[in-house]
Amino acid sequence: MKDQTKKKEVVSNDEFRLAIIQHQSGAIDVGSTMMMVSYADKNGEHHLLETSAYTDDLEGLARTLQTAGVQYVAMEATGVYWMALYELLEHSAIEVTLVNPQHFKNVAGQKTDVKDCQWLHQLQAHGLLRPSHIAPEVYRELRDYIHERNILQKQKSDTLNRIQKLLTRMNIKVQHLISDIEGVSGMRLLRGIAEGINDAEELLSLIDVQRLKADKTDLVKSLKGNYKIQYISILKRTLKAYDFFKAQMREYEELIEEVLIKMLPKDVQHGDPKIRVKTSHVRKNQYSINVKDYLQHITGIDLTRIDGMDEISILEIISVTGLDMKKWPTENHFTSWLNLSPRPKKSGGKIIGYQQRFTKNQATQCFRLAAQTMWKNKGSLGQLYRRLAYQKGSKKAIKALARKLAVIFYCMLKNKTEYEVDKLQIDTEKHKQIKIARLKKEAAKYGLIFKESAA
């Protein structure tokens, strides 16, 4: 019997090796005071150097990499230490790949005696690293201003809580009768008390009682309390802190407006943008500038028409994502980056569970907050939220609605199309037909006849 085995061509070990995609590349292990750098120059020689994190040394490092002809550099996102070096390399026309540590550490490899920067360099040369999303410079500037304004907003809210606690110690109950202590009437009463007025009738003369729902007799009773000197002194200084935070928020709004002007298209920027000035009273934490008009000129569409989304949430999302949606090929990539897509764990072709991941992405938080408001929405999205909340619980309903809002945001910004409510009605009608079919099936099971009434 003949031997049926056939001789195959012997494959060399070189064909099993990973190809080097980026020859003139490097990697940096970022630290708070020290940087470890590994790079390959124009001649293919590998270098390993150590440098401190001072600005002069980082600028010298950027010049060294430029002289060696390095085109691609990878570095790990360690806290905030990477930001200064990232901006220097970005201005030096070097393509920087910022890597999530959880991604490259999942690549199996022996790095016992090899420094982290060399291991990172090897992965970068083979093209095995996935870059994180970093918005352009103008969006990072906008994000910094918004972040600082949000911090001041929280501090202002904490100050108001301290004021209400102080009123409780004084046994003044007016904060329970006025719906908004931060409103015009509430602030006039607080400033009157801080100036030393302790007569209830005199305090009420500072406001328009007719505009309040509470009875005047109850208001007089609520303003009678323990007006000790220390309480008045604390209230006066706490109001100064409140005014300081409020003034700082307005200053940051002016800086945000300067960035928005830079983001305007060139034809609009050099012409008349026609940004309307807010003439009405700015309530609580609203912006004093007309953010909606700026966003409409910058994006070319009205994103605030999306249910649950206002100009503040849209501004925060854009400061994180930018306007170029081509970075994410499809809406599935976008929602996965936002951590709003389900991540099933499969074994043997069956789903055995779902991965739980937590993110601090501000854009994700904005979409989730918008989804939480859908419980009172009367449109299609509100119906979808209530149905999912009834079937699967509010947590899953919020995530599902947040993903849907993210898909709408992505499609509108990528295709430059306006928000169309009619497209959402299709899902509602389809669900209605499914429910009717289910009722007919249940009726037939019990020998009943399902008959639709005439409209």
C-alpha cells in the first residue's frame, strides 16, 4: 500500500515572526519625575535613555526624537503626567499614540528583564497598540474651562446647602415656603438678614409677596427666629463666598465664549455670526451666554432638538468627542467607546453573562442623565423608556435610552441632518402591532374572539 502522505514545503521561522510596521518609532514610560524612552533612529539602531520631567528636558527629548527621525511615539496614559509631554510632541509634528494601560497589558509577553518602555516600543513597532481618543487642542481648551466651571458650580451648591443649614440653626423656616432659595425673592431675604434686619414685616417689604404661593401669615411666622450675632456674621461671609463662586462662573463663561468664537466656521467668523444676547434673567446654573446659537452655527444643525438634551449637555459632549465623527466608523463603534453597548461573555456559542465596565467619560454621563429624564417624556423615546423600565428595570432602560440618544447624536453630527421625530414613530407602531398580535394569541388560547373597535 502506497504512503498517502505528501511532503509539504518547509516554512522558515522568519515567516512566523511579526512584521515591523512602524520602523522609526519609539515609546515612553511616563512618570511624575522621570521618563524612560526607547526609540529606533533612521539607521534602525535602538536607543534607551532616561530623562527628567522638567520642561527643558522634555523639550530636549522632543528635539532628540525629531533629529533621530522618529515619526511615531507611544506612551501610557498615567494620571495627568502625560499631558505636558503629549502637547510638546504634538507641536513637534510627531504622531503620538496614547495607550490605555488595560489594553497593552492584555498582550501576552515576557517582560521580566525588559523595561516597560522597550516592551511598549516593541508593541508599537508591530502595530499592536490601539490609540485612545484625544480631541484636538481647541476642544481640550473648551473642556478645561467647562470642567473648572462645573467645579465652581458644585462649590456654589455646597455653599447654598451651608446657608440652608444655618437658617435651620436660626429656626428660620422660610426656605421651606419658598420653592427656590436661590431665586430673586430668596436672595433678597438672605441679604436682608445678613445686613442685620430681623423684623419679619421689614424683611417681607424687600420682596413681592404677591408672587409667592405661600400665605403672608405663614411667611411672617417663618421669618421669626434666633438672630444671634455669630449666625449673622457667618451668613454674611457665606454669601460673599456664594457671590465669589457666581462671579468666577461668569468669568469662565466669558472664556468659553472666546473658545466658541474660535470654533465658528471661517465664513461665519469673519462675517456677522448673529449671536443673540440673552436678555432674560439667567436662572441658577444656566449660562449667561447664548450657547444654543453658538452650537447651531458651529455644527450647522440644532442638536438641542433631541429629546432630553439641552445646550449645556451638548456643549459638554462636544468638548469631549469633538465634531469629527469619522474617528468612529459606525455608530456601534461610537457607543462602544462610550461604554453604552452590551458586552456579552460567550462560551460554547452561548451567552453566559455580560461584562460590567465603569467609565468616567463625561460624554457618557451626559447621555445617561438625558436618558433619566425620559420617564416623563410623552414622545416615542418616553414610551420606549417606560416599556423597558417595566420589563427589565430602570438601570437597563437608562443605558438603552442613553445608547439610542448617542446614536441619534452621532448620525445627526456625521450626516449633518436635523432631528426627525417621524423616524422614531416607526418603532412605536411596530411595537403596537406586536402587542395586538400577542393579545389575539392570548384570546385564541382561551377560546375568545379579539375584535378591534371602530376608530
